[in-house]
Amino acid sequence: MVAALAMLVVLTGGTPATAQRARPVLAGTVLSHLDPDVRRLSVRASDDAGRVRFVHRGVAGVSRFTGDVTCAVHDGDVVRLTGRVVTGETAAGVVLSGKDFGFTLGVGAGPQTFSLPRFGAPGTLVACSGGQATQVPVTAGHLRVES
């Protein structure tokens, strides 16, 4: 029994408790269309793993990034997540790859929202601290919280 438990920990990369909560916390693709800006956020994240894709089309051009989620926490109608950008660039040509990112998402039964992303140098954002204070409304799509 102990050997089987040790194998479970090795295969899942964590403790038995983290192995049991490896199901998604948040999933979905949403749009926020507020002329002239269109923002698209796709996310599938568990407590400590997942992927985010974000695209912002505005007057200045297109900013986009893909990132790995390293922390996600669901508290009432809010999900806060943070992670590391794998690849990305702003419309102004600023490279985002390797930076920390964070989002805050309003996932209640009412109108959903998501924050503008917050960026920081690697290791500077507190785990699960979320994004900027500015929230935009979801105008298409839906974020699902699965527990």
C-alpha cells in the first residue's frame, strides 16, 4: 500500500491530496467587445496547472500571449489566477515571454467579467494574486467553474 501511494505521488508530481484535486477549477472562452477594443480570453485551469490564451485587438494593434497557470483559487464568485507567459507580445512590440501574469475573473451567475492582465518580472507576482483592478464585461461566451 505504501509503495502504491509513493508511486501515485511520483506519477502525479505531488501529494495524494493534490492528485485528487487535479480536476479543472475553471474552463471557458469569453469575449469582451467594447468598441474599439475586443478581448478574447481562453482558460482551462486547475488549482496549480493550466493554460491561458489572451488576445486584445485595439486601435494600437494586436497584443497576445499564451501562458501556463501556476496558481488558481476560487473564492465565491471570483477566481484569481497567476502564471508565467510562454510566448507573447504587445501591440507596441514589448516581448512578454517569461514574465509573470495574473487575471481576476468574476464567474458568478450574474454578468461575468474578467480583469485586464497584470504583468511582472519573473517571480514578482504573489501566487493567485489576480490581475488589474480594471474589469471588462463578458459579452459572449461563458466561464464555467467545475468543482
